[in-house]
Amino acid sequence: MDFRRSDFPDDFIFGAATAAYQIEGHSFGGAGPTHWDTFAAGPGNVVRAEDGAVACDHYHRYEEDLDILKNGNFDAYRFSTSWARVMPDGRTVNPEGLDYYDRLVDAMLARGLKPFQTLYHWELPSALADNGGWMNRDTCQYFGDFTDVITARIGDRVDAIATINEPWCVSYLSHFLGHHAPGLRDIRAAARAMHHINLAHGVGLSRLRSHGMKNCGVVLNFAHTEPKDDSAAAARAAAVGDAIANRWFIEAIAKGSYPQEALEGLEPHMPDGWQDDMAEISQPMDFLGINYYTRNLVHADPDAVWPHVAAEDGPGDKTQMGWEIFPQGLHGFLTRMSRDYVGDMPIYVTENGMAWDDHVENGSVYDPVRMKFVSDHILAAKDAIADGVNVKGFFYWSLLDNYEWAFGYEKRFGMVHVDFETLKRTPKASYEAIKSAISR
């Protein structure tokens, strides 16, 4: 690694991130069905129709996994609390679920790890999906109720709370492009979900404030978006693509408005009175989480439906996902968010990582491409700090190989290899390299 802990401010946090449905094992502990279970059971939606029923069995093995983090010299663990585990029908409390998160947080603290909680990382209870899910405004208030329940139980012991993880994926990717649960391709559904997931953030933040919670924010995903060529059409396509993928959520949350390039297609399908929600959506928060993986080269596609945009991967080296490795984009978003939206507000890189076709050989996993990926992206964050951005931490995605949503168990993002038959954990060379770098 080309960095050391001593290259960063004394309070800079190094951590790793996971998500409940991807690692816990949703068949354990009385968790209720989710729309991801339904989506995975549909033909062609998920590789081999795999789901999160067992995943990494973090539910039973969390102490082993937290020991790996502690032994790796990490400071913090970013985890999510499953709504469907805590409230299996979205409304009724499951004591086993609350007890599990009690044990999990206590186990982090016992190891000196700071708990960074995410309230919602995509596992919508099926009972709420049956009533329209994020197309239904009522879901926002039910999310507020979930926020109340889980915060009353563990809020006194967590260091930070993010309301929503990657609202673009929850709404546009899932309701317009159809790649994630619930798998819709419907512009009216997308517009409503894109607004209601922002409103859920606002409602969740209001409920957190009512509990006296201080270090609260949101986690947004960004993809570097630039024109494929020098044409005016490509420039226009890039502006529209950027408005949908990158600006819709941060502008609502930071400025109380939506970008006009996106409203041109979405406004006719928005819920009545959406403007009245913008004050709650844009109330002050304490930090911004940035998830960043790749860039897109964009050009116009006049034969397609709105937004008439086509995107492709850039020419650089690719990960197992086919995503271009482009660390400059992380530096660009860190500086852009500080300059245009949040000023001196603390910013965390809450997810950054890469998938690779990793294999255990002679008891170890050698992943030099990931080692360079991590080093280059952490150096991009270091450069942003030098440019005046208040970057406070970096969380690698992910601690473990896990259930990678529509890609099932094929794509391995972990710095720890998981054998999905035996569930044996094998730390990879990248884990050892990060461990060494952050010990100095």
C-alpha cells in the first residue's frame, strides 16, 4: 500500500462496511420475508435464483467477523439494521431481532470498534411491498416507526446513523431500470419512489432528532458521468444522466430542490404536493456518506425512451463487475460535494471496493489488483483532504464476500474470502496489506 495511517489526520477513521441482508442469513432469528426474497424467486432476476437465506451466516458468526476487523487494526464497522428482522411485517416488533442488534453493537464496543449504523439497506418487508412499497407515501411513516424502535434500543451506543443507503438504487435502478427489487420498469413508479425515498430520509432524520441523536446523515452513491465525445448531444446526455444519478438526491437533501434536467421527464409522474415535503427532506444533517465505484461515459440515444441517454464503461482496466477502475472520480466527487453542496460538513467514504474472481490457493488469497485499487482510492481521499475537503473516514466495501444482490454469490467484493459451502473465512492479501498500512 502507498499510504500509512500517519498520512491522515489523527481522528481519521478506517473501517469496513456490510449490509444486513447480504451477510446475516435472513432465515434466522424470526426475520420476515422481504421484496428481495420475492425478486430472487422470479425467473432470471438473480444469478441461479440465489437469495440471502443463509448468506455468510453473520447472524451466528458475528463475533468471528468482528475479531477479523479488530485484528486488522480497523477503527469502525459500518453495518445495517434489517427492517424486516426488527419488524417482520414492517410494523410489528420481533424481540429476537432487537436482541440480535443489541448483542452485535455490544460486541463491537467490546472490541473497540465504532458502530456506524445504516437504518435501511434495501430489505423492504414484503407486507409493505404488497401495499406499493416505496411508491406508497405511507411507507415513509412506517420507516419512521422502525427508526423509533431500533433507535430506542441501540441508539445510545452507536457513533453514527445513516438513514438510507443509496436511494438511487432503491428507486431508479429498481423501479425504472428494473435491475433490483421490485424489478419494475415504470416511470410513474420510479418518480414516486425517487421522491418517497427522499421523504423517508427526512422522516427518519426527524425521528432521530426526536431521540436526541447527534451524528446523523445519509449515504448516497455516485458514478462519475462524462460525455463520451465532444458533441453537444453527448454533453446534454451527460447533464441529464448526472442529474438523475448524482444530483437528484443531494440537491433535494442539501438545497431542497430537484434538478430541472431530471424534472423534465419525472415531474408529470410525481405525487401531488411533493413540493411541500422539501423542507423536511432538506433539514440539516451532520455528515454525508459517499459510495463510489466507477465512471460512465454517456452519449445520446434518441431512439430510446426518456431520458434518451446511453452509458458505457470507460476504456480503463475493469473489475469483475465490468466496471472501469477510475480513482480520479472519487477525488472529483469529494471535492464537488464539499464545493457545491455541504461545505465543511464531515464526509465519509462509506463504500469503495472492487469485485474480483478470487480463489483460495494453498490456504491464502492473493489479490494484487484489489490491493492497488484500495491504495489508489484511499490516496484519492488523501488528495481531497489536501484540497480542503473535510473527509473523516474511509470504509472498504466489503468486509466479507457476500450476497451481491442480482449477481448472487458470484461477485466477490470482500477483503475476506467466504467459502459459501463451508462458510470458512480466509482473509485475503488485501486485508493483510490494509492491516499493515493502518498500523503505521
